[in-house]
Amino acid sequence: MDKRGDSSNIKYGGNHSYTVPEYRRYGGGKILGLPDNLRIDKSTSKAGTIVLTDKTRKKTSRYTDSDYAWKESDKSLKRIHIKPNKNTKVPDPFVVNNEYIQLDDNKSKAQTENDEFYVSSGVDYRSLEGNKVKRREDENGQESEEEEGESFNDQIRRQTIEYNKRLDKEPENAQLWLEFIRFQDEAATGLDPAAKKTNKASLNEVKLSIFEKALEYNPRDQDLILAYLTCGAETWETLKLLREWDAMLKQHPDSIKLWSEYINLRQTNFASFSFTQCVQVFEDALSTLGRQVNKSKDEESREDIESLMVYILLRACLFMKQCGYQERAFALIQALVEFNLFQPQLFNMTSTRFEDKVNAFADFWDSEIFRFGEEGALGWHEFFRANSNGDAIAEPVFEKKVKDENDEDEIMSLKEWYDIETVSEEKDRLPLRMIQVDDDYVDEDPYRIILSDDIKPFLFNTTTIGSRYNLIYSIFVFLGLPYTPPEIGTNTHFFTDTFTHNDLVLNHFWPAKEENMTKHLVWYVSGIAMNPEQTVEIKNPYYIPNSYPVGISELFAKSGTWFKTSGKEFIPNMIDERFTRNVFQQLLSVEQSEHLNICYLAFESSCGYKLGRRLAKNLLKDQRTSLTLWNAYAQMEKSHDRIDEARKVYLTALSMYHSFPESDQIIAPLLYFMFAKLEMENNRPNEALKILVSMSDNRPYEESMPSPTTPLILRTREYFSQRLAQVSILSESSIERKVAFNLIGCCGLFEYLSSGLESVCSIYEHTLGYIQSRQAERGYESEIVWIEYAALLYRHSISHDSGGYKPSILREAMERALNLFPNNTIFLSFYIWNESKTKIYNRVHDLLNKSLRESNVVLWLSAIYSELHRYKPFQINSVRDFFERSITDTRTKSSIILWKYYIQFEIDQGNIERARALYYRSIRECPWSKELYLTGIKSFEKTMNKREINELVSLMMEKEIRLRHPIEDDLLS
């Protein structure tokens, strides 16, 4: 006991925090004069202090004990990190099954490098490293040791020095600069968490200074510029941010990445957004890129710039459509297609000035005759020819637009206004002509008529094949149709862009409400209350959001039997349906494409069997020798459950194709493959085998044929082996690639029917190995092979006659496929379905979390879909977690569909206040979306007060959102 007083106690009112009173120990942590249960706790005592603990109390866990918290957060505490031994000859002590762990005490001394920036001692006077050595010799020549281990601060200091050394040697390594800048986030974790905003601002200032130095050495690196501007967006004011963007775009006017991100910024920045200014950004982008394309000399760079211009035009059309200016959006699509695909021959043959071509087109537009997508349209080239020859041009007859009687009725409530506004959105989509309306009508809603001056700034030439195809398939993206360009895989921007996936139609996204209302019951096991086993909800994998190459199987799939992308289910109304039908007919008059023909047939088939059948016969009348069309006709019959009719089509085509030209006969493996798959899907494996065997005999298949004998099977196997050796799936010829793919499918199906699953796996593995050896494993050809492989494994797993299956086979295959094609939802869906059968969901969570690191809208929707359908009823908090993560992800936070579905989810759960909070957040992230503004009026009008409704309407007017019917003041009270 300390009997001597301390004068400082009177002066300061207590003991100094670092002054420990004298005490005497007498073993085992005990202190003389204190009870035996109070002892010194060595694990929590710091230098200069002691901590007493009651040993009779139960010791708390390490990670929940507050006494350990200082160790977990102390950045100066030294830790010993166990690193793997790089010497492979020395056995790993943790692998060998010994009863003890052998530690190697032979410590190698680090060799310092000779560097011109460092003195001979190895330490620069400016170095952060200091005299940090673990072993040194004292004056007597004796070796002494310092404290072992490395603290967090020491580790950060060491890594900073290493980065500085590397950057001194490689200042033009842009990726190394980016890595060093990302390292600053790790280094900043030691800052005071209480001052989060201050720390964030300071950290960004540090990053910006590093960016500036990096850009001195790498002024043209787009990734570095983009990262610099993204970092600045967190610190700078809006005006400074826009000035920096303008400066960078002037320095790099042909940068595809920078223009794309700049448009994203101007469209999503709430503070600076308005419809007029955003349209001006699109016009400026097209004008700048138009000047750049005129300067480009090589074909490849020209195609890249023109394709970017098509993408910007598509973004502009979608933007206008989502702001409510649908007439102008449709007009821009019509104008650019007429300008490029229907231009007069004169402008193809002569080097006419672009301005003269635009003026000539303005005459066509202002004549107000039928335009692209409208019934009766003949095209700009026909109008120009008739005008040049002095021929009479038939005056178009339009339906006179008169005011609806309902428009004259007084709108009594906001709900009535909402109903009238949404009806107008549905029926008033295409631009009107001046002759259709009276002057009073034009004054009330001038945006319904689009003049040539409105579309001139958006006109440009597409002179390359690639940009021409991009323009054609951009029309389908604009209409919300899932038709992908031929030979485009999911690793491309086409499948991952946030702004082109806002109009997805997901018919089976939400589980049935009556099923989800099922309440958890309580089970009692041995008197203990327990939750019952949850019911697995996933019945088939076909309804996941679509993100995969669209082929014959997907275009003509029957709902619930395969992944379906026919067409009609994506069209919201009859106006768009008629417009789409006209688009196909008019495109095919100038662009002969089998893929377009098949997409058109799939669309008509989805609108009705008779329409599809009539179109198929008309197409075959003109292209009788096209085996691709014969196959599409048969698949169309199959999609309407007319299996016998489909068989007749296949039998007819197989009996005739030998008389076709050799250039058409080469596609014959497609017929055999799809015919055999048809029989497999209808549980006739023996017929499928006979079809494949008949292929090797080069004779028509007949149902009366006997079952194949063993010699015939061996001969067929040899036939496939020889045929596959003659073709390459990576050939430069697109025809040969198609033939090779169908031969692989035929061979795989033949091996499955004749030998079993192991043989078919070897066929596909050999093909995938061949593709990988040529470094094309992430390309389109590899993806479609994986899809066919996955389909066969899935069919095997659900077959009752297969004798069971190992879930690990499908799991391992899908893990490999998803590693190569993380955006393909066929692979993801099969993986989720397979794991649901095993009732082990941890793998799915791990896979989704890994995939979502490089996320996009479709992947988030797929993850949410899987959680909604994982159990019945679904787990609300898990679904909410996925939604919340998706809207805080920088890549998808501006997705209208994610916000819309999240708000709907909370409304369905009865969380109106939470849904309202989400609604206001959504407006800030998507200030251009009229649909989201209307969602607030529809869902929260009853809970909003007058001030909130006034602010919402004022905001819509400020951002220039199109209101077809004005909201009167008396509706706001």
C-alpha cells in the first residue's frame, strides 16, 4: 500500500492517467492488500498502466470484449504476418500432418539495392523508412534485436516507399499510378473515423495531387483522365467539374470513353440537369465527333467513331422518350434511318457536301409524306427520284387529330390528371403532321409536331458496315425488343449499359402474391419451438432477366420450356406493334439479312400463329433454298405446340436440300441438329439417334427406319470425327463457323445418345480447349458452345431416364462458364437452379457477390430475382439488402428500373414512408425520368401535403419534364 501522498492529486483533482501507484506483487498476478480474485490482466495492460480483472467472472470473447478493442484499432501495434515460403523445396509445416509445427529460425538478411537516389547506408535523409532494421550490431560487436513484427503504420510506410521507387523508374506506367492512388484508400483507414467528411476531403485532395503528377507523364491515358474526373466530382463544385470536363474533351475530342461518361454525368447530375441543356450536350457530342470522323483516314477508327455516334443518338432518343418527348425520339430514329439507309443513289455516287445533303433531306421531311416505320412509307430515295423526274407524289392521307371529349372535361383531382396523362403517353407516340391539327392544338402542345430544324443537329453519315448494323439494331433497343446483333457476346457493352436497359419487361420477376403471403408456422420438436423447413421456390430457370445471345432456340422458345425472347411480350401497345412490323418490312427491303428475317418471323409468330405461318411461307417463296428459313419455320410450328407440323417441315427440307446449290447445302447440319433436339425434347431419344445416324449415310431420315446397329454407330462416330477435322469454329468465314458449331452439336448429341454423358463432355471439353488454345475463350463462339454444353447438362439433370446425375458436374461447368461470361444469365440461372436442388445456397451468395463486383443492371436484377424466388415466402431483409446495394453502386445508381422496382417492393411490404424516402432519392439520381415523377403522384399523392406536391410539380417544370396536360393550381390544394 502506498502511504506517501501525492501533491499533484490536490493540484489536479486526481491521479495522473499515466502515474501508477506503488504496489507489491506476490505471484500469479496478485497484489498485496487486494482480494485474491482481482489480478493483473497482462493481455490488456499497456505500458505505464495496469488493469485488474476479476478472475471469477467468465472471460468474454476476444472480438466482443471492449478491453481488446484498442488492439484491434491500434495502428501502431506490431503484428507478425505469416507469409508463404517461396522455396517450394521446403515442405509447408501446416500441410504436413504432424503433431507439431516446425518453424524455420534461419533468417535471411535483406539486401538493399544500390540506387542513385539513396546513400550508401541505404537510407535517404528524406525517407519515411528511417533506420528501420530488425538486427544491428552494437559498439561491442554484439548483435542485438529490435521488436519483431510490423505495425499497420509500418506496413503503409513500407508500401509507400515501394510505390515511390517503382514510379520513379516507371513514370509512364498509368496502371501503376492508378494502383498507387487506390492504395491511398487503404492508407487512409488509420484516420480518425469520427471526422469522416474532413478525412474524405483531405484524401481526395491527396489523390488529386497524385493524379495531376500522373497526368504530366500520361496526358493521353483515358483511364487515368476518367479516374481523375471521377475523383474530382467528389470534391469540386458543379461549375468547376464541368469546366474540367470541357477542357479534357477539347484535348481528347475523339475519346469514346470520355464522351460516354460526360453524357452520363450531364444526364444524371441533379444540380446542373435540364432537358434543354442535356439535349445540347448530345448535339455538341455529335458535332464534335462528326468533325473527327472527317479527319480519320483508316477504316477502323472511322467505324469506331461512327459507332459511338450511333450510340449517342440512341442515348438521345431514349433520353427524350423517358423525359416524355416521345414524338421527337421517334422522329430522330425515323430521320437517321431515312438519311442513311434510304438515301438517294446520287449521294452515294458523288462527293456531295454534307450540308447540301442535309438540306435535301429537310425538303423530304418538311413534305410530310410517310416516313420510316409508318405504313405506306416508300423512303427518301423514292421521294427524291420522283421530285427529280417531275413525277407526281401521292399526297398522304392522315387521320385528322381532334380534341378528345375527355380533354374538355374538368380534371377534378391529381389522380384523374395522372390517369389522363398516362393514357396520352400510350396513344400519342408518333409525331403528327401540320395538316393533321389546327393552330389552336399546336399552340397548346407544340412538341407533337417535329420540324426539320429539330432533327438537323442529329444527322450524320454511317459509311461503314459496322456502324450500319449498329444503327439497325439500335432501333430494336429503342423499341425495347431483345434482338441482339449477330455474333455479339455478353462481354460487350451491348449487354452491360445501364442506360439502355431501363425499359426491360420482366413478366415473372415478382413471385405470386398469394404464395408469398404464406405465414411461417411454428413446429415443435421434442417440445422446442422451431421454424419449419423453408420451401424452395425455384421450379425452372427460364424466367430470369435475359442477358444472352439471342439465337433460334431463344426466338422460338415456348414459355416455360426455354429462355424466351420472341418479341410481342416486350411491346406495350398496338401503336408500337404496328410500328415494329413496318420497321421489319422496310428494313428488309434495303438490308438482306437472314438474322433479320428470323427476328421478323419470331415477332410475327409471337403476335399470332396465323401471322407467323403466313410470313414463313412468304419468306420461303422468295428464298426457297434457305435452310436457315426452313429451320425457323419448323421451330415456329414447335413454339405453337404443333409438333407434327414441325416434323413435316423438317422432313420436307431434308428430302429436298440435296437439289439445292452447294452454297446452301453446306448449312444442312443445322437441320439435323435442331430436328434431333426436337425429338429429344419430346422424349423420343431413339428417333433423335436415327436422325443423326442418317446424316452420316447421306440419306433422308424416315420414322420407319430400324434402330441403328453397332457398326452403323461406329461408322457415324468416324464420320463426325472426319467432318469436325475439316472445319474450324474460329474460321474467318461466318458460314464455316456456323457449320462447325452445328456439327459439334450433332456430334455431342450423338455421343450422348450412343455412349452417355462422359463421352459428350469429352467432345465439348475438346472444343473448348481448342478455343482456349487460340486465346478466344471469351469470344462469341466460345459462349454459344458453352450455352449448348450447359443446355445438354441441364436436360440430362432433369431427365427421369438418365439414372440420376451429379450436381457437381453442372456446378463446376457453370462456375467455369461464369468465370468467362459473368453477364450471361443462362449460366447464372442454371447455377442457381442446381444449388436450389441441393439446398445449399452459400455457393450462390458467394458467386453473386463475386459477380457483382463488376456489376450491371441485369446482374443486379438477376440477383434480386434469385432472392425473391429462393424461398416461399422470400426473406424480406435479404431482398432489401440486394436492392439497397444495387442503388448505391456507382455503376447502376442511375438505373430507372432498379429504383422503380425497389419503390414497388417497399410499397408491397406496406412500408410507405420508406418507399417515399426512396422516391425522393430516385428523383435525385434519375432527374430525367418522367416515369419516376409520375410514380410519386400515383403512389404518394394521398400522403403528400400541399407544399410537397407544389415542390414536386415545380421541380418537374424546372427540369423541363414534358407534361401533356397542365396541372392547374386548384389540383395542388
